[in-house]
Amino acid sequence: MSDTHGYVDPKIYDYFKDVDEIWHAGDVGDLKVIEDLEKFKPIRGVYGNIDDHVVRAAWPKVQSFQLEEARILMTHIGGKPYRYNKEAHELIEKESPDVFICGHSHILLVQYDKNINSLWLNPGACGYKGFHKVKTLLRFEIHGKELKNMEVIELGPRISEMNYLV
């Protein structure tokens, strides 16, 4: 998940009820998002460009970890396949991830980048702030080095009647 911007859609709890961990690719928006999700499941995450000093104290800018045999690299602003920003490109070269995850664009995209030999994931945005039309998430399983059973989850339109009442 990414780009909650301070809002946790209640549907997330249904979609993530059977997962082992939640990963958040930044622009959390409020420490309460982290606290609420931590009560529900183990969570890993990075801060994004809109996050204040409180969220930045809770989470790093970059997460690099191994799960099963897969090397995971996550940061908020990374660019896109074949066109990474300088900082992300340097991280990718250093870490050689099997999976590179970023957010920021609010555009869901999953693509294998043969230049870096890595699967690139951007789960889109699941908050209601931004220009995206639909709130999205990704859910998948890791088996060894491979991601399996990946699902694109649409939580509904970014703007709804409920948003106007907030």
C-alpha cells in the first residue's frame, strides 16, 4: 500500500486480514495510520515527501530487507521502470533487489525491469487525497524469490459522498 495521506480505508482490514505483513511505501500522512495498522498486523514502511518529522522519526526513508529468499528494496520516490531518479538508481545498484517498491505517483503499476533484473511495484494510492480516480492496493505471496498470486485490489473511487462529509 502507499499514499494513505492520513486516511485508512476500512476495507483494508478485510483485504489484509489473512496477510502476514503490511508494507507501506510512504506518504503516510499521520502517525495514527501507522499506529492503527500496527495494532492490526506487523507493518514495514518508509516515509514519504508529505510526512512530517513525527512519521520520519518512526520510519526510515529506505527499507532494505530479505523475506524468504527475496531481497526487497522500498522507498517512496523512485521513478519508474527504466527511468529511476539518481538516488533510487544508486540504491538499486548497491542493493540488487529482486523486488523494488515505491509509491509517490499514485499510479498503480507492476512491471519487470530487465535492466535491473527486478520486479518494480507501485501499489498506487489508497488514500483519498491526490489525482488518482480509484484507491488501490497490491496483495501477493512470496515463495522463495518469487512473488505469486498477486492481486490488484480496488477499494473504490477516490472521491465519494463520504469524503465530502469529512
